[in-house]
Amino acid sequence: MNDPARHVPSAVRFLPAADRAAVAWKNGGGVTREVAGFPGGAGMADFSWRVSLAEVGADGPFSAFPEVDRTLTMVEGDGMRLTVGGRDVVVDTPYVPRDFPGDVPTDCRLLGAPVVNFNVMWRRGAVSAPPSVTVLRGRIRLPGTALLVALGAEGAEVAGRELGHYDAVSLAGGDVDVWARGPVGVVTGL
């Protein structure tokens, strides 16, 4: 992507994976690393939206988040069987976003090895519309406001900068060209 004519947005914020702290879940079944959230510094009870990577290491219930919806995308592992409000949902295909309410009882049973999930959560009424979560590869152009996370070890190039595994970038102010050598999670509408 060494095209000098490519458009670079006016605001690009790099969010390296190495800068994220692991926070243990209350039930001890895994850890979460927050990629970005709004408002800055908000806790689990008062965020408007939150993007994270979660490592699920054991069977058990998901935490309930009142008035929150979520999109979960498995990016590593053998998969899981979720029971969401009594409904059985098998999550065993990587890079397929799945929507479900965060405030109904949800239980998880691993199908084998631990998993890593790309999570996008938003509080109902705090965002104008639900965000869009997609997983893309190849040469793409992203809209001026987006959050991108390199989900694969192959990485990506964004605005002339290399992104490694789980590195992220927040874009604002204009379209940007991306070379996603592996899968990238893209969140728009935040």
C-alpha cells in the first residue's frame, strides 16, 4: 500500500495490544482486555460502548450487563456452546459475528480448547443506533469513523503503519485505505 495518493484521515489513534491490561472476570473463567470504550475511563456499569478481547478459559456463566446488547466474534479456539436466555447457540466458526442481549442469562460450555472472542457491547439508548461489526480481509477502504482490530497473526497496514496481532486503530476524519493481510474486525457506528 505504498500509494502516495492514499487518503489518510485527520485523526488516527493507534491502540497497541501490548498496552492493554488483562482484567480477570468475576467468575474466574477468563480475562478481558479493553481495546476502546466511551466515555473514556468508564467502568463496566456506566460505559456507552466498549470493545474488548476476551479469553474464555473455562465453562461458566457470562456476566449480565443490564440494558446492554453485544456482538461476539470468536477469533481463536475450538468454539463454545452458549445458552442465551434458554436458547442454544453454537459458536464454532471463527470470524462470524453473533448478536445477543447482554442482560439475559447466558451460560458457556467450551467445545475444546479455550477461545478468544472479539466483543462489542453498547448500552441501549446511549448510542443512536447499534454499531455494525464486520470481519474483512484484503484491500479495503474504511469510512472516516471506525475502529479496526487486527484479529489474525498476519496483521494489517493502516495509514502507513503496521498492525500486529490484536493491535488496533481508531479512525476519525476521513476515509482510509487498509491492507488486511489477515482478518480484521471493523466496528462502525460508534
